[in-house]
Amino acid sequence: MIDGPNLTVQINSFEQLIKQNVFSIYDVKSSTVLVNTGGNDYITLLLKDKNLPGIDKLIKLVVDELIVNLRRIHSLGVEKIILSQLEPIGCYPAVSVASSYHECKDSLNKISRDHNKALLQNVENLNKESGKPIFKTLDLYNSFLSVIEDMQKSRKGNSTLMNPLQECCAPLKAGYKCGEVDEKGQKKYSLCNNPELSLFWDYVHPTQNGWYSIFNKLEPSLETIYS
């Protein structure tokens, strides 16, 4: 769905920078690494096959690979690693469009819940192995749902407000994506009236406002993470 280096490749680059002394051992040990991964694996499968065959096996595969990468990051000297839990993928506009943006799809949110359950258990095991709480998590799942609920409540009192389940930038026809133009340079997408008030920019990515709202939900837990 999204071109770019996967987590393993990014860790390879990080390790190379350490070997080149771009980052000192002190830099590494005093740093906090944020790892955010998993969503693309599930959404890619979802967009290909909505029946989601073998999802339990995929969850195990994704989480197992993630744990391998977390161990590797720690082996490079990082003493504080924060891992984001998976957001409710059933609330992505790519999914909620099937209900005309009226509701999230809980069967897909269950994928997020199952992923997070497996992840939390593995993180607990990693910390037991380490003998100290090196690995901590951010609860993106409930933070997303809380922001969506807040926006939906506000919208009941003012129907002109943006639907949190609907993307701000949407293609005008199949085959195009947000920001694309045709061979004549004509825009093949539309923008909402108030992008600064929307939760999602496109069919899967939150806006700056969206992340700000989500951060506000996460902020109280950051004190615990950095304590």
C-alpha cells in the first residue's frame, strides 16, 4: 500500500549510523525509540481480500517479526523503547466508506484488539527477560476511539462539523488517490471545507489535527512511560 523501507531495513540503517559514529553509545543509551508498525500489513491484506483468510496466522507472523526487531533494537544499546499499539483499523475511511461513513467495522477492529493483546503479552515477556521495563506501549486503539467519540458527540450538536470517519481528501473516481491529477492536469480529488477540523486526511492517514487530538488523549500516559 505504501512504498518505503520496512522496519528491518530501517534498523539496518540505524545500526550502520552507529558503526559510523554518527550516533555515539551515549546517544543511543540516552535515547527513546518509538516503533510504530503493523497497520500496513493488515490494510494491505484487507484491500486485496475483504474475507481476511488466515488472519490469526498473519497476526502471529506480524507480532513475532516485530518482537524480533524489538530485540534487535535493544541489542544495539537502546534502553527505552516505546511501541505503539495498533489503532482501530475498522474505523479507517477505507473501511467505513462501506457504511457511508456511519460506523466502524467491528470485525476489523477485532483484528486490532487481537494484535494488541498478543503484542502486550510479548512485551511483558520481553521485560521479564530484560529484568527491567525497557519496553512500553502507547494505547493508540482507545485513544483513536475516544477522539472519534468526542467528534461524533460534537457533530450531533452541529451537523456542519466534519464526520470523523470520513477522509478530508477523497478521489473523485476509482483509480485515483488523494492529490492525483489526470493527463490534462485536472484534479481528481476533492478537499473538505475545513481540513484543520478533520480527523483523517486520506483513507488511512490522520491529519495534523487528528494526531494532535490523539496526542492529547495519550499525554497523561506519557508521564508513566518517562518515569
